[in-house]
Amino acid sequence: MSSAASVGGLISGIDTNSILDQLYQLARAPIQRLEAEKETLNTQSVAWSHLEARLINFRTNACQLASPAGFLVYAAATSHPDLVTATASSSAVAGTYTLNVQALAQTHQLGSQGYADTDQTEVGSGTVSITVGDGDPTVIDVDDFTLAELRDAINDADAGVSAAIINDGSDTDPYRLLLTSKTGGLDGEMSLGISLSGGTAPTFSDVQPAQDAEIKLGSGAGAITISSGSNTFDDVIQGVTFTALDADPTTTVTLTVTRDNQAIQSRITDLVETYNSLASATPSSASPGSMPLSPTSESVSTPPAGSPPIPQSSPAPLPITSTTSLMPSPPSAAPLTPTSPSWSPPPIPAPPALRAGRWTSPKPPARPASPQASPRPRLSPPTKPSPSTEPTSTSPPA
């Protein structure tokens, strides 16, 4: 088996291992720089998240006081919170009221006789009709259903009631089908029409009768009696909602609505605290070296401690900012401008002149004259000598 051996500098005397380690560290310098920048960006991200949370808190508290309604805070209290509880909105009016709870609202419930099981005994075949209040009847077709199948058919029919099987704990026939109206008070009273044969058809009786809630407002001869299908009354007193918890006609409950100055003071205090918290996180109060809020600031300018120096022949990478150009021009290349000595605009031809209402183009250059033949000599007739002129003697030809 062969094993790796180190021979660095054994022959040459040069510590090659040290050189390789330094080159490795030099190659890792950009990675270390990016890791440091990543850590800085993560820190900035957390700081921005904290700032965003403070802004949200400040905005929430400021919106509460952004309108006059934010200062209209009322509180409602009752003399017998075990009988009646109350709340008030900004539209309430301060005042005192007395009332008596005569009755509580009840939801109508019907229960069947007991069955020995839920999935063996059949209730027969036919129809079951269910009517809630003054609504239209819902007819359910039954085909040799068991008690559980009849329950599921009623729930799937969307008849305005819910069906459930309860166990009363008896030794024989403990399972009963319980129908509960989904509408409270007298408006939710149910009526059934059962037409089944061939099995043990259910027969229903009242488990809880339908009943409206009833209160008496005032105690004099002109006291007002108010009924509701719910135990919560939200339209009796302006801006006040109260709920009847128990009925006691002999006990008079006093309901008081007052201006809630403590709540208004709390809102103002919360606004001041969230504003101060936000102001403490702004760049003006940040200590040196904390998160830079300028998008063009350099997040990392020096390599981490322990990294080797960068040679002059290898410039350090530029920090990436929103204004960093991905293709910078060479430093020695100055952009040409119309005022640079090395640049001159091309000649622009003069536009045609306008004369006497017509455009006249400049005259074209004269064409060179073509070579012509020299003219022939012209002969003129001889002239007569004048009288005073002596004839010239000529010698005969030789």
C-alpha cells in the first residue's frame, strides 16, 4: 500500500507547502469577503424587520387617534354582571338605564325514543319532512335506513337543523336521535312529518322548547318589554350591546354608560411610547458601525482579520451598490464632447435659399469645356493700292 509523502523543499530548499497555503488563503480571500458581507446583510435584515415592526405599531396607535372618533371612547358597566354584561362603542351616549331579565332564549330540541343500536335496527322506508319556523318544508327520502343513516341524511339535507345520536346510558335502548334547530328562539321552532313503514320509525318529543329572550326596560308604568331570539341585544340602546346571562325577574339591573377617559389616556400613552421606540431606531440615533440605511453605502470595505494581503497586481473587488456600473469605462478613456480638441462636427450643407417665394437650389458647378477643333482660317479678298502708292516691282521668276 502506498502512502502520500510530503517532499516540499526537500531538493529545491523552497518551502512549497507554505507557498501553497498562502496561495490557498489568497484564493479564499474573496469568499471570506463575501461571507463577511453576507453576515452584515443578515444583521441589516434583522434590523429592518425590527424597524418594520415598530412602524406597524406606531401606525396602529396613530390610526386610533387620527379622527375625532378615536377620542370617543365609552365604557358600559352593570350592577349585576352575573345577570347582564354590556359593552359600548364610540356611538354610545352617556346615561343610566334599568332593566330586568324576564327570560332567556332557548333553541328548540327534539329527541326520539331509544334504540338498541345505531347501525342494525332499521327505521323503515318512506319520507321525513322537517319545517323550521315559517320556512318551507324539507322532505328527506328514507329507504330502510338505520338510525345512523337517518342522522347522516338529515345533516346532508341542509334543512336548518343538526342531527346527533346521544347515549343516555341506559341498559336497554340507550341511543336516541337528537334534532337541534339552527335558529334560536321561537323563529327556530321545528315541526316534523314522519311517514315511514317497514321498520321502527322514530317518534319525537320536546327536549327543550323554543323560547325568546325577554327583558323589561324601565320600572315604571310605561316600562318596555323587548323580546329577542338571542340572549344578546345590540339594537335596544344606541351604541350599547348587552347580553343576558341569567333570568331573574325580581332583580333590577342598572346599566351605566360613561366616557372612558382612562382608555383615551392609554391610547395617547401608547402612541407616545411607540413613537419614541421608532425614533430610537432611526439612523440619526444609530451608533457608528451599526446598520447603514443608505442604499449606496459600502457594507464591507476591508477583508476579515487573518486573510493575506492582496497583491497590487490583483485589485480588490469593488463593492456592489445601486450605483455601481457593471462595465466601467477605462480611466484613461475620456468621453468625447463637442468641445474636445480631437473632435469636430461634420460639415452641414447650407439649406436652399428662398427667393421670390420659390425655393432655388444652389447652382451646380460649371461643367468643364469639352475640347473643340480650332477654327479654319478665313480668306479675305486683296485690296487695291491707293493712287499715291507706287507699284512694287517684282522680279520675274527665275
